Amino acid sequence: MPFDVVGVVGAGVMGIGVAQNIAQKGIRAVLLDRDQETLDKARINMAQAIRFQAMFDKGAKPLVADEVLALIEFTTDYAAFSKADFIIENVTENWALKREIYPVLDAAAPPHCVFAANTSCIPITRIASATQRPDKVLGIHFMNPVPLKSTVEMIRGYHTSQQSLDIATSMLAAMGKEAIIVNDGPGFVTNRILMLTVNEAAFTVQDGVAPAEDVDRIFKSCFGHKMGPLETADLIGLDTILYSVEVLYESFSDSKYRPCPLLRQMVDAGLLGRKSGRGFYRYDH
């Protein structure tokens, strides 16, 4: 099906990537956040990302930042979603925050609009319960950086209809992505496994078993991973990692998901990874 307007909620790292990816495919996007300052920064970061991406897409049609940005409406007003065919929500992994947004989306979006929660841990069935259209709610777990990743994890909630899954699959195909569909459950597949790995890697650093560099080196050299678990954590954001581990711990009531105290301390100290300039590694901005 054709998509005239796709709404994107949240102008953080993931929301910027999603909106950019949509616009690069010639689809109009509406990017919403709570304040104009965040949106202004998003515009600047997106322009830089488009220019950076063009350096790697040899042989592809050159991306022009101004042309891509012209297809994106930056707004703080939910009323801009009144003509959206599809909405992708990218709010921080915090159920209290997400729960407030969905009734507002429900009221603003047309009845046919499908909602996709870009979440790594929060159950889709729980998110759908905050709407009046549970059959039109599903999960899409995008990987970072969004424009460069070809596959996503798509989650079927308890009430999600096949029609909604088909619409979402079509939307993702228009973005140049393939979906692997999984059933609902805390953490789904990727983060149920990945967050446990990252959390345990943080414990090995905390316990003095090895420094972060050697932990990651082992995973890259021995297992052929492109990035080690702590490099991955810095890329995702340590605050997002902590939120996700906390959700898993709460959901399963299993001590294996107990958040590493070092991870919690780093988040309290503002050491969030790449986006803050320092996490398990230092980064130049």
C-alpha cells in the first residue's frame, strides 16, 4: 500500500534515523518531539548523518541533505499526525513515558493508522492496552544506525492483526528493510539475549576480570563480532541499556537480569556512551 505520511515520535538517535530513512525513500515524514530545541538539533544531526552516509554509499545516487530534509516536517504538535498512515514511536525505554503518549496518538491519528512501537524490551501487548486500536499496534525493533541496517525484529502483540503485520511489512519494504516476525515477550529475541550479555560484560569490568577493551577484543577476535558488547552498549546508550535490563528484571523476576551496579553508576554520572562523549570508552565530538 502507498504511504503518504509517516509519523515519527521522538527526535532522539533512533527517531532521527527512522525519519531520515523514510525521507530518503521519498516518503513524507512528520518528526515530533516535546520541544523545538530538540527538533533543531535533530535537523542538524540528520544533515550531518546524510552527508556522512553519502561517503559510504559508493555507486548509489548521491544523497542531498536539503532534499531529504524537505520531506520532513519537524513539529511539537500531535495534530500533525491527523493524516498519518503509519506512526513509529521511539520514546525512551520507559513504560511510564510511553503510556502517556499512546492515548494522545490514538486521538490524533486517523482510524486506519497503524502504530509501531520501536522498543527493545517493553511488551507490545501492554503498549496496545493504552490504545483503542490494539489490533493495529505492533512492535518494530530497529537497529542503530537505522538507515544502514537492512533487517528489523517485528513483534506481534496478542491482538495484532495479520493485516497490520502486512501493512508494516510493506512499510518496511518501502524503507528497504526486511522484517523477522517474532511473538511478544519481554526483550523479544534480540534484547532478551543481548542485554544479558551486555550486563554480564559490565560485571566482568566491575569485578576486575578484564578492562572493557579486552572484553570487546575477545568477542571480536574469537567470535568474529564486528563490535564487542561494551562498544555496542556505548552505541545504544547506557541509559537505554539500563532501562532495558530493568524491564527484563521486573518482567521475569529473575536475578540473572539484575542490573550491574557499575552500569547504574555510570548512568547516574552521565556517562551514557557515544551520545554523551564518554561511556566505557571516550569519544570526540
